[in-house]
Amino acid sequence: YPCGVAIDGDGNIVVHDGLTNGRIQVFRLSDGAHLRSFGSKGSGPGQLDGCGGVAFDAEGNLVVADGGNHRIQVLRYSDGQHLRTIGEEGAGNGQFDDPWGVALDGAGHLVVVEVGNHRVQVLNYGDGSHVRTIGSKGSGNGQFVYPSGVAIDGDGNIVVHDGYSNGRIQVLRLSDGAHLRSFGSKGSGPGQLSGHGG
């Protein structure tokens, strides 16, 4: 059940294969050859459980949403060594319930989408401190139902996959969480969405 993907600095595909296998796998893009794996299933440092996205920080470390363990882990990409953990299980500021999506902007922010808490959190990546929370459960603008993927666009806005029951992509301003626009609808046709995604 692979559920997160990123491209490393050498153009290789990095896959979070955490739900059953608890690992990160790296493949060569040109031919799909397996290059290496690291991690194991569990709840200790460097271990993974559940789904979640992956992203690279400015130093080339791998930032992993460790959904089943309700935390974000930062791993050294060269060997998978655990560097630090951000967050713990809960619904408070800086806490997580099944974080799936992770993204970093160019201003030192870590953006986390939580399936269980139906929200987006913006944190300072350096120390993990809470900056702001965006959203609540619902179908209105800026609300979410099991959001699962996130990215930062070229203007620094947050792009959220809110497809599970709302069937849409939402674009939010990072600085204050304001809803800018939505697109998509629930279904299986072109431009429609259903279920989780990155």
C-alpha cells in the first residue's frame, strides 16, 4: 500500500511504503530498478506505521508523515537514520491524528494535513512550534473531510486534496488560511475526485 512519493536530487523515485511494510523504498526513475530501502514497521525512532506523504527539506533530509504513529519524522536520506520527531498524538496545537500530507515552503514552514483531525497545521520546521491551524470538519470553503494530500504552489499557497467526500482540491493562503478557490467535484469522471490522494 504505497501512499507517498517524492523525487530526490538525483531524480530517483522515493516511495513511502509504510502501511504494511513500514519502509521507504528508492527506485531509479529510468528503469524502475530498486536501489535501496530503509525503515521497519513499528513505533520506535525511524520506524513507520500507516500511510503518509514524504518531502525533502533544504538539507536533503526526508520528512515523513508517519500517519499510524501520529507524528512527523525527519530521517537522514543517505541511510535512514532518525534525526528528530515532530508532534505526538492528539488534537491540540502541534499534535496530530493520522497526518498524511507534508510539504515545506521556502520560508521555513512545515505544512501538515491531518486525516483524523480534518485540518491543516502550519508549523515552524526548525523547532516544530505551532504557527496556525486552518480548517475544521465540514463541506464549506476552508473546511475538510479526511484531507490527505498537500503541496505548496509557486505563489506559496497551500493546495489541499479534500477528495474523500468533498471531491475537491482547495487552495488556501498560507499566511492566514484564507480560502482562495476550489475545483473538482465528487465522482469518477474527468476532473472529479473520490477517496484519499496526495
